[in-house]
Amino acid sequence: MFASCLTFALLGTFCAGPSHGEVDTQECLFYNINYEIEKTNQSGVERCEGEKDKRSHCYASWRNNSGTIELVKKGCWLDDFNCYDRQECVATEENPQVFFCCCEGNFCNERFTHLPDVNGPMIKSPPPMPTLLNVLVYSLLPITMLSMALLLAFWMYRHRKPPYGHVDINEDPGLVLPPSPLVGLKPLQLLEIKARGRFGCVWKAQMMNEYVAVKVFPIQDKQSWTNERDVFLTPGMKHENLLRYIAAEKRGTNLEMELWLISEFHERGSLTDYLKGNAISWTELCHIAETMACGLAYLHEDVPRYKGEGPKPAIAHRDFKSKNVMLRTDLTAIIGDFGLAVRFEPGKPPGDTHGQVGTRRYMAPEVLEGAINFQRDAFLRIDMYAMGLVLWELVSRCKAADGPVDEYMLPFEEEIGQHPSLEDLQEVVVHKKMRPVFKDCWLKHAGLESMCETIEECWDHDAEARLSAGCVEERISQIRRLTSPPTSDCLVSMVTSVTNVDLPPKESSI
């Protein structure tokens, strides 16, 4: 009898324990170094209101600048098993950009320290042998949980909604996105504005131990934010020469709402910024041009289903320019800014295909004329015209030719200035059929001469005569191989042979 009572008492304790229904609350010290931008208090006390069956913690993040400690943020942290039963706020990562620690207990984040984990994980003692009661409880619990999970799955199936990536936010302006699992609970600090554009600005930001880029759109530019987010979420969009997407979020409410796109950050910035401050070698030109063409070729390509992802449809960028090409530390090109991009999915209309979009200076003749054939290949050829102009920018800053390297200039800047009107471009590009000038000294360098020939076939006035991105990638690869090594008499003998070798034909997948 006593054993039966003990059994029921234990079961009652198990069912009514703190893990069922109790709300964990505590108080933490609060601090925000970026309080002016994020419009919060600078410091104080924050009360952590937990959720049922979840625990709340305190956290602190800081930087160590050559021995000087700079506090970044303090406050509440939601349920995180890494913080369980930690009474002190201790960071254990070896050498991060931003130190982070969390703990449990009122004001436990008042003091924080860094103690690298040099001994590895602690070895736990073996658990005690299970009793009969434990065997019964742990046998029935999984069955109960599995039954509940099946019922929940059935209910969700009966009440399912369209996939998140296909929700039209224009039909439901009040739609609230769920927080990103990557970003929702992580401190994100905006540091400095790196660029301003047509649809907003781009911030360098800090998220935990890494720098990220945050593109901030006002609510008025919701369509561009939605389109770019949907392009990023397209299956198969992960490629070494396309910008890596992290998350999309909404911040604020009503008229103060901002739409955020979070992506990887590249310290070198855009190709435009780099060319303004740096002349490039022949090897660097080939590397940037080849990786840029590789990224655009992949974007334009229909990719079949691969490793459980896809198929990826062909995508036209529609605003291809040097400002939208980022550079890694090793000068590998990364294509970004897909706010105007169009996807061509089989059996579906391509969506918003207004003709005159993009940056005027990079508009193809048919776009300036308003004479676009609204077919997939026509949009891909428009990108290739812009590719020709960007390649010209690279050649104009290359120091391989015998002669001075001029200051950086945008395409047509010498002909019609920095702020041309649509009419100026129509006159120069459409009616006079002018293109940026090739210098004589460029044509005396065999590699640059071949590059100029490729550029001319990219910006051909006849759209159907233009090269595809894949063909440009093949040509640049072949030119690079034939001009390596880039020094001494060996260079002269090898690059001279470029003009005598059949380059890949201009006909390609376009």
C-alpha cells in the first residue's frame, strides 16, 4: 500500500513540475550602446517575462579592443539550453569579434568575464540504474508525445496555408512575418551606413560574432523588398558568386515600419568602390571578370533539381552594374541586389516586367527605345549589354597596358557626364550607336585586345548577336590560360597567340 501511494505521489510530482505551465521571470541589467539609433534607453533594469515551459536568462556582449573593454549590450535572453544553470556570465569562445555570455539569476549579468574552454567538455558521471517507476514513465511518455504530435500534424494538414515564400504581402499589408530562426533572438547592432540606393540604405551590422549587411527598405518600397526576398528564397540560389542570404525581417509598426534584408557582408564593398581607389593587374582583371561572368551565367541558367533542392528557374537581374557586384577579400566577384530581378518559371507568367527599369546608364538600346520583346531571352540579353559596360570599367582601370591608367569613370561619363537624362542616353546609345571608347594602348596588349573584342560582342546593338554569360565565362577563362604566366617574354609569345586561337562561339544558351 505504501509503495502504491509513493508511486502516485511521484507521478503527481512529475506531472505538476516546473516544466509544465510555470512562467520563469527574473530581472537583468540593461545596456545598449546603440540606443540612439534603436531608440531605446541607454541603461537600466529589464524585467524578463518568460513564456510557459521556457526559461529566461540574462546576457552581456562586449568587445576587447587591445585590452580596452567596450560594452555593447546587456539585457534579457530567451530560452537557450547553453545558458541553463549558469550562475555567472562567462564567455568561453576562443577569440571572437564580439564576446557573448549568458546566465540565470537576477542581475547575474552585472559582472562578465572571458574564460576560454581549454579543457574541452566535462565528462559526466554515468546515470544511475533506472527504477521500475522510471521505466514505466519513460516508456509511456514517448507514446503519449508521439500521439499528440500525430494529432497536431493532422490538424495542421487540415488547416495548412500556402508556403511562406509564396505569400503575396500586397494582398495582406498587415501580414507579420515569423521571426527568423537565425536572427530572431540574436542581438543585431547597426554600425554604419555603407551605401545608399534607390530603395533604401545598406548598413554594416554586427550579429553575435560576425559582421552582416542589413539592407533597410522603407515601407513604401515593400514591393522591391518582397521581390528580392522571394528571389533569394528561390530553390538553387546558393552559389559562390551570388550574395548569401541570411534572413528577412520587419521592424517597427505602422508608418515607422522598416523592412530588412540581412545578407553576408563584404568589407571591400562594391566593384565601383574598389575601382575608384585601385588600379588592377591583368591577373586581377581576369579573376574578377571570370567570377562575375560565372555568377551571371548561373543566375541566367535553368538548373534541374539537385540534392533535394530546385529546380532553379532562369533569372534575369535587370539592374546589373558595377555597384551591384561585391568583392570578397580575394577579389572574387559576388552578384547582389535582386530587387528588380525576374524569374522565368515554366508555365507561369514572369511577374512584373515593366520595360524601362534599372539604372539608365546601363540600359540597353532596346530598353531606352521602349522596344523590348517580353520574352526570357530578351531580358537575359539586356543583362549582357550591361555586362559589357562593367567589363569596360575593369579594362579602363587595368595597368597591364603600356600607358597611364586614367582615373575611374563610369560608362559614358566622358561623353554625357555623371547625371545623364534619358534623352541624352537615347541620343548617344540608340541614335548615334556610341559606346565607351577603347584606348589605343589597350589594343596593343594581346590579352586586353581579346577582352575588348568580347566586350564589343556583349554590347552589340543587335540584341540577338550578343554573347551569353556562359560564353563570356568560357572566353575569359581561355584568354586567362593563354596569357599565363603574366611576365617576361613568355607573356608576349603566349598572348600573341590569343588572336590566332578560335574563341568560344558567340552562340550559346541564350
